[in-house]
Amino acid sequence: MKTPAPGRACGVVLVLLSLATLQTLRAQKNDIDIYSLTVDSRVSSRFAHTVVTSRVVNKASTLQEVTFQMELPKKAFITNFSMIIDGVTYPGNIKEKAAAQEQYSAAVERGESAGLVKATGRKTEQFQVSVSVAPAAKITFELVYEELLVRHLGAYELLLKVQPQQLVKHLQMDIYIFEPQGISFLETESTFMTNELAEALTTTQNKTKAHVRFRPTLSQQQKSPEQQQDTVLDGNFIVRYDVDRTVSGGSIQIENGYFVHYFAPEHLATIPKNVIFVIDKSGSMSGRKIQQTREALIKILGDLGPRDQFNLISFSGEATPWKPQLVAASAENVNAAKSYAAAIQARGGTNINDAILMAVQLLERANREELLPPGSVTLIILLTDGDPTVGETNPSEIQKNVQEAIDGQHSLFCLGFGFDVSYAFLEKLALDNGGLARRIYEDSDSALQLQDFYQEVANPLMTSVAFEYPSNTVEAVTQDAFRLFFKGSELVVAGKLRDQSPDVFSAKVRGQLHMENITFVTESRVAEQEEAFWSPRYIFHSFMERLWAYLTIQQLLEQTVSMPDAEKQALEARALNLSLSYSFVTPLTSMVITKPEGQEQSQVAEKPVENENRHRNVHSGHTLFRYHSVGGKASRVSGGSSADPVFSTRRGWRGQGVFDKLYNFPTRLGPPGPLHPHLPYPPHRTPWRPTPPDVMPRLSATSFLDEHDMDLRIKETTMASPHHGIEVTGHYETEKGHFSWIEVTFEKPQLQVRASPEHVVVTRNRRSSAYKWKKTLYSVMPGLKMTMDKAGLLLLSSPDRVTIGLLSWDGPGAGLRLLLRDTDRFSSHINGTLGQFYQGVLWEPLAAADDSKRTLKVQGHDHSATRELKLDYQEGPPGTEISCWSVEL
């Protein structure tokens, strides 16, 4: 094989996130060309097998260096990587880490570099390999990785991050999902999708299968006619779904001699909980961290159930309880706790040992005094941002003290704020005591991260859950006993069927509800289950065996955290053997990348562990939005010929107005009618100006001003279907002339959008996501489409509803605005201060020759209307004067 001559370096970077991310960094245009990029992800019974293939050609006349870089989920295992150069395949070989490290060290001694996998985001880690490519040569990269999708607050999520940073002639993503239980809902979300790009997205779905395809043309990928060589593809693409659950005992699925048992029963009552929040208020928490902690605590306290009990302990050098004992989560106690939380100030050292032991003592005393409700659950939630500095500071001693004190009676959850705390210390502390650890990233949405974690543990449904299978039918079963089962999650057990297993496979799941024991029984016919997985298009065969191996390795590695050294070595040996047998890159193995002769021979890919990520500044990379308007100082309701705020696809929205009173309006279903301004207008000499063809349908806004700050409430329902309602609330600040917040709540789908000047928070199924203004968003779910553009316009639309818009407006009268479109869909039942003007308005006859003043009758009340000139900003500032009607309220 020829040895490539030296040449100048020019990298093309291909990035994969969860599914895949492809990106060209430092690539010189017309030199390195990605002419094909495909992603094929097959999700079979929650187990995702993803193949990313990128084909690149060196169009330069000199040798070029091409770098393949990917981001993948921290929970995923790479199973294969290869490069094909001039028809020769160079594979990645998975070895025991010690052997790979020896080869790597030898390469370092020879002055050759090695590529390592490093953490790059909250949920991702980065793999990178570089290779030199001769002029006109083509190279194919192929990456394969696998992961088990975990149910989080009622949904599974598969994420693609798309960043080619150049136009790709053949770009295609295919996601095949097969769920024998049935797909209950499926939605897609993107932070780069435009209306034009959405035409390249197709979704087909039946009861058990779904296929999502994204195949944009070159013209659809272009950022703009002026930037024809730049791609608009830059962001996340997410597929989110859940499955039907009709059998309370769970779903047992069988393929090629292996089984998996998914257990997530519906309609169980929440078990009351006794929870103590242990909050670090040391000096290192000062500033934004303590502010976000206070904000999250206040929200979390408001989510406590009426049957819960709670207490707060704040600590720095010393630990201080809010109350001497647990108190009921009554409205009075919760409000008092919120006031306490709002006043927490950061100063002093970090005494973690005494703080946790105080929480345990409070729970133990309450138990001795029989103050804990029978059948309730006890939880301790610790939040800290640093290592212990006061009192007992030896991590091992703290772990020992806490484990002895808790003695298996309570569950401890540890949240590490930022990277100045040892995650390994917190992880062992939690796993030793029936809980889990989570890192909270320092970012604008840290408060939401805290709230999101609490929602995961807010609703315990069962305790002491145990799975039982006939011993003569199964072997090599994964973890089958769990301390707690929470709403929105899922328990998963996998194993191997023995050769002489019966035709019917049965299982029992035992556990405790609030005040009773319960046993679920389920059966599965082996032959029928095997047949269900014979569709090659939607699955890859023998996937369940790989699922079993994946889950076994993950659980063995987790168990090593809290095991003594002797047992730890035995567990690691089992995990290592499985990793090598199934070609998984795990913390115990490494992938050695082979290359053409004459190039570096020992690039090594290793899987990092969470604690290696200290002192990294990791951002969320999560943005989406779109918007409509209510804001700006005005004292009248205005409407008229094109005077309503409109949004131009060329320049943006302009208008003044604000909702300030309550109004309720049911909608009527039907085909869209003409766009109406705020008020129904009588005939007038001034003709209406039609909406220009380059302007999207007009968004009407209301304009009011009260003497004081005020709350807004809009409630929309459908008389035929009251479960399709929409409610809008908000707070308008008169002095500032804009809203401080606006909240839109949909009953179906159950979703809430809360807009503030800082960001938009979307909450569905208790799962919250924060999106920054003026970042592209395109989200489609059953019954609702949510879009945002770079002008800061967030639209919430449905074919049969009024469109609601929220706008972060930074033009004249900057602030949050609320807009409405398709108001002809309001029904005759609409009412309220503003809603009353959409139906049943009568214009009184002219009382004088002056036709600039009229009287209109609304629900039996007379209102004066005056014809006035207002500025129309649809063509951009400084605006154009046009005639419209204003009504005094």
C-alpha cells in the first residue's frame, strides 16, 4: 500500500448525537465534499440500532486530512466503526482497555496522537478519528451504536443532531420504530426545520409501526437565495413516542431465545411521600445558582401532594432545619416554606455529613413517634455544588456514616450542581441508599433541570417490586428486584429462555401499593412473540440478545459503584467478557482504529465516565420557539383596515396592543374562514387593503391599558368537545407597557407553554423544556403544531382552532405580545371583556354626518367607537398610517 505524502490539513467533521450529528468544521469549500450522508435507525421494542454512513471525496489537488467526529448518548455503546478508503476497509477493533492502552502508549512514545472519546454535552460524548485522503480519493465512514431507550416522564426519545455545515447532494434520515404493544403517540420536533424543509419530512404510522423520513433536496437545504452554498440544517431533530399499555402485568416480548419484560402499569394511585429537601447554601452557591435553586424549590413545593409531608434543611458550615419535624403539605405550610426558600442566602462552608444525618434523624424520629402515614414512602433529596469542607470531609467516611444511618429504610437522591463536586462521591452515596445521582448543569435552565428531576420522583406508585419467573424456564436474568417504581418510568427485566421452555411463558410481578400488597400475572405465547419480530424492514434480527447484553453490562457497571473491591472485580470481569463478546465499547473496553500504512496506527476510542467531566462548561444546545403578540401601551381596543399587527415573512411583525381583561370564548369547528380584525366593521368609505401576497395571514392583536398592573385570562373551549379547550393567562405591567409572562394551556394535547422575556418553557406530561427566543423550532404532535422563527414569533396552531401567537418583540414598545389568528373560528358562546367583540356585535345607525364616530352594541351594552389613524408596521418601521376603529372600555 502506498504511503501518503504529507499535505496540508483540512478537516471535515461528522458529528452524531443520539442518532447522529454530521458536521463539517474547518472544511474548505470545494475541497472536501460530503456527497452522501445517511442515518438509518431501527428501534425494535425500545432498543435502538443506529447506522451512520458518510461518503466524502477529496476534490483538492493535494493530500487532505478528513476528521470524522461524532456525538452519541452517554448511555449508548459503539459497536462498530470502519473506514473504506480506495476499496480497502479499515475496521475498528474492540479490545480490553489494558491491551488497547498498551498499544496507545506505544504510539504516544513514537510521537503519534490518539483519538479519545470525551464528554461534550449533558447527554452526549464525542468520538473522533482523522485520516489523510489522497487527491480525488473517496472515503466512506460507517458508525454503528446501540442503546436502550429509557422511558422518561411518559415518553421515549430518540435524538438526531444535524449539522453538515455544507450542502449534501444525498442526505437522508430514516427512523423505523416497531413496538408490538402499539404506539400510543408519536411526535417530532426540530430546532432547524422551516416550512420549506418540512416538505421533506414524512411520517407514516400504523398501530405497531412508524417510519419517519427526512430527505431534503439541495435547494431545500439552502439557507437563502443569497446564501446558496450555506445550509440551514443546524440543530436537533427529535422523535418522541410512547406505547399502549393494556395489560397491567406488563408486556413480555420474545425473540430468538431471549425475552424482555416491560412493566409500567397505568392507573395506580400515587403513594404519599415524606420528603426532606437538603439544600446547600454555602458560599460557592452564591449568585445565579442560589437564585435558581430558590426558584426551583418554590415551584417544587407547589407541586407537593395534599397527602405528602415535608421539611427543608439548609446547610453551609452547619445544618439548620426549617421546622423541628415534618409537616403536612397544606396550603398554609407550603406557602410558609416558599417564603423560607425565597430567603435562603449563600455563605459559609459545606457540611454534607451533618446535613444528611439530620435529615435521617428527622425521619427516624417521625417514624418512632408514628407520625409517618402507613404505607408512605420516605425520600431525601440532596442538592450540593461542592465537595465537603466542614465537619467530616472524608468522602468514604461520609458514605459509611450515611449508609449506616439510613440502613435501607429511606431513599437518598443526590443532585450535583456544576462540576466542582465529585460526581463519583454523590453517585456512590445515592446508589448505596436506594436512589440515584444526577448532575445539574449550570445554565439558564438549571431551575428547570431541578424541577424536572423532582417530577421523576414526585409520584411513587409501587414499592418493593419483584419479578418472578419459573426457574426451569429462564436463566441469566437481569436485575429483577426494585425498591421503587415511579409514574412515567418503566421497569425492564431481560433474560434467556432455556432450551426446553414451555410454549406459554408466564411471569408474576409482586409489589406494595399504598395500603395493600399486589400481584400482577401475565403470560406470553412464545411462538406468537417470535413471529412478531420477523419483519426485517423494521428490526435487525437477534436484537433482543443484544438488548439483554446491553442491559446486563449497564447494571453490572452500576453495581460496581457500591461493591467492595473483591466483588467489584468479579462484576467487572463479567461485564468485560460481555463487552468483548458483543463488541461494545464500554468503560472496560476500547476501540483501536486501524489506518492506512504510513499514518498513525493507534487511534483509540475509550468510553469516559461521568466523573471525568469535571470543570467542563457544558451548554444545553437546546433551543426552539415561535411567537404572537400582546403588548405595548394603549388605552383602546383598535381594529381596522390592515391596522392589525401582521407578520411579514420578509421583515417581521409590528403592532401595538395588549390584552388586559378576562374573556372566555368557545370555538366552533369548521373550515378556516377569512381573517377578521378585532371588531366587525360597518361599511366605510375607506376600502380595506388586502393582505399582500408576501405576508402570511394576518395576526390580530388586542390593545388595552388599565391604571394598574393586571392579570390576563382567556379561556377557549368547544361546546361539542370541552376537552379541546385552550386557556391563556398572563400578567401585564402597565408601567413597562408589556407582559411579564404569558401562559397558554391546552387540554388536548395536555401541554403548557409559559413565555417570559428570558425564554419559553414547554411542559408536557410533567416534562419541561426551555427554549431561547428567536431560535428556530418546528414541533408536530397529535392535535397541535408549534413553530418558532428567528424573528421571535412562536405560533401554536391546529387545523380546527384559533391560532395563538406569542412574540418576544424588541421593536417599539418592546416586550411580550399576544396575537390571535383565525378568530372566525370563535363560536357564538364567546364572551369576556375582549371576547365579546368577536360575536353578536351590532352597529347603531349614524347619529350625525360625522362618520368617524359610531356606537356598537355588544351583549346589551353600548360602546363608543372612533375612527382614528394608527401605524401599520407590516412593511417594517417606521410604519404607515392607516384608518381603523378604536373602542373605549
